[in-house]
Amino acid sequence: MIKDMKKIFCTLSLLALLAPAFSQKVKYIEYKLKNGLPVILSQDNSAPVVTISVMYHVGSKDEQPNRTGFAHFFEHLLFEGSENIKRGEFMKIVTANGGQNNANTTQDRTFYYEVFPANQLATGLWLESERMMHPVINEIGVKTQNEVVKEEKRLRVDNQPYGNFIGDIMKLLFYKHPYRWVPIGSMADLDSATLDEFKAFNKKFYTPSNAVLVVAGDIDIPKTKALIESYFADIPSGTPVVKQKFVEAPITKEIVDTAYDANIQIPAIMMAYRTPGMTSADSRALEMASNVLSNGNSSRMYKKMVDDKKEALFAGSFNYALEDYGAYILFAMPNNNTPLDTLLQDMSEEVTKLQTSLISEEEFTKIRNKAENDFLDNNNRSLSVAENLADGYTFYHNANHINVELDEIRKVTREDIQRVAREYLNPNQRVVLYYLPKK
């Protein structure tokens, strides 16, 4: 009896913990400064922590073909210092005040953030305003960060096993769009760039009119508004950025190619399809289709190719959703001497099954629960909330996307998964890449 009561108590306690998470909306306020800087504030006083973040709507797709890598380079360069922050002092200030900071760049945006104890809100706002208002861009900073980026490329791409496969796939999927190069870009392009070109890139993209400031966590709204006004209001708004549109002709014939990697001993086979951008409802359905194929050991590709047939060491798929387009990628590595064409046939068969038959109710429940749990896990920290609010504002033109995304997940049906597989994952629309060891 006591054991049963303990089970009931534990179950009720777990439900009590989960219930708010499934029903709770992220509260926020949104406004603009006189210079056009969008501001989003989300108050959550449950922990004495605050995230200060700025998302700039600039990524590698905003670069010129002979000047690739600029956006990622600026991710590093804008930590060099400002007129009021000595060179090399930015991160020291963060650490000295109990915080942590970082930045990341994609094809579509650059995201800077600091996470501080709540009593250091003003410090974080000052740092980001300095980055935006008057960064120091000079020869010594450019040379220093050029070497940093080169070392990062050597470590994460050039000397990393399978480190180039995304780049090799993207340049086959895209002909006109800048998605055909990856954010880290070309070191030769960075070496060739002049100081004036770097200054011009900064002046064009790192401005209030091309950014959104998000502060989330343990804040007082009126006090935070006053601090933001004092630090950011006098920054010149900049000229609004007009995004260039790149429209790709549909892929109508299978593209087969080979790439070589000196860092690998085991080859791989990859299939890729060009798909809609992240704001499309079809992109959400494709993400769930990917989970059917390769999310966990019970997923279709893993169970068939790794467990049952033992032909693959690994098999997976993912929907790489970007702002303008996406890339749906499947990949496998052979076990023993399994021919790559055998793995290609196995993957093709699983895609065909998605097209010809509805997934089971059991599979559907599993992947929907997984999607819901991932969404909820992604909104349980101030940093996650800040980034998701910024993503909503930047890409969906709606910060409240953070509160409707779960509904979008729940709207996807089994029929939607079958439909997108039929529409986007056909043999005549795909790239097949043989990824081989380089002798």
C-alpha cells in the first residue's frame, strides 16, 4: 500500500511539474527606440540571471562571391574592442562580472549574447551598445582575427573528419544562391579584403535598423527600459538593408558527384534534396519526416541498416532549414565492406516508404512527443528564450512565434508527412554524393 501511494505521489508530482511547462506562454513586451532599434523584454524572476542579446540580420548569404566569410569574420572581429573598451578587454569584463558570453553565425544571421547575474544588467547592455555604436576596426584587429579564423577553419573543417560534407553538398544543391558557400568562407577572400571593405560591411549591416535587442530573465521592466534608452538611443539607425532575392530553378535531374576527404578512412554516402525555407509549414513536416527515419535506435533507417542488416555503422537524416531554402540530407557509413550503392538503395527504399504509405499511429505519436519535448526543453533558460524571441522577430516577423510554434508542431499530420515526401524527396530532385577517403 505504501509503495502504491509513493507511485501515485510521484506521478502527481511529475504532472504538477510538467503542467505549467505545457501551458505556460512566454510573456514579453516589444517596442522600438527612436533610432528604429527593435527591443523585446521578457521578464522571468524565477532565477537571478539575465541574458542580453543582439541578433543582426546578416549572415554568409549577404556576402559577395569573392568576399566570402565576412559575417563569420565579424562574429570574431566585434569582440576586439571599442572606443571605450580597450583591445582584448571585452571578455575580461564579462568574466570579471560573473558572466559568460559568446556569438554564432549562420547563413542568415549573427547572434551575440551575454549571460550575467541579474545585478550586472547594465554591464551587459553597455557592452552590446559599445559593439554596435563604435567598434574599433583597424589593421591589427583584422590581422589578429584573421589568424583566429584560419585556426578555427583548420580545426573544425579542414582537419575534422567529414568536416567539409555540408559545403560539398550545398555547392551542388545551389547554383545562384549564396547558400552555395558555408559561413566560414574562403581564407583567400579574407586575405584579399581591404580595411575599407571591412568597415563598409560593418557600416551596412551592424546597425539598429538591421538588429533586434532581446533581454530575458530577472529584470525590472521600467528600469531596463531606462537603461536601454541611455545606452542605445543615440546610436545612428543606419540605412535599412534591402535583401537581394535569389531564386533557384528546380532540380529536375539527379546530380551524382564525388568528394574526397584526407581525414577519413571510412567512406560515406549522402543524399540531399533542396527544400523550402524554415518559415514554411512544409519545413516542419519535413523535420518530422526526418525523425521517422533516423531519430533514435528504433527509427526506420537505424533499425534496418544498423541493427537488422548490419550493413551500416551509422545512418541518419536531418532537415537543414534556413531562411530562404532548406536542405534535406540523408547519410550512411558502411559496416565492413558494404558497398555504398547498397546503402544508397536502403535509404532510397525508406524514402519511398514515406511516399507510398502513411506512417503508423505509434510512430506518429512518438515523433510528435519528441518534437514537443524538444520545443519545451528549448525554452527553459533565459538564453534560449532570448534567441527564440529574436528568431521569431527576424525570420517570422513575429516575436510571438515562440508561443505558437508548439501549435504548428501539433498541426502536422501523418498525411502532411507523406505529402512532403512525395513533393520534395524524389530521385530526380536529389543530389547523391560519394564521400571518399583521399589517398
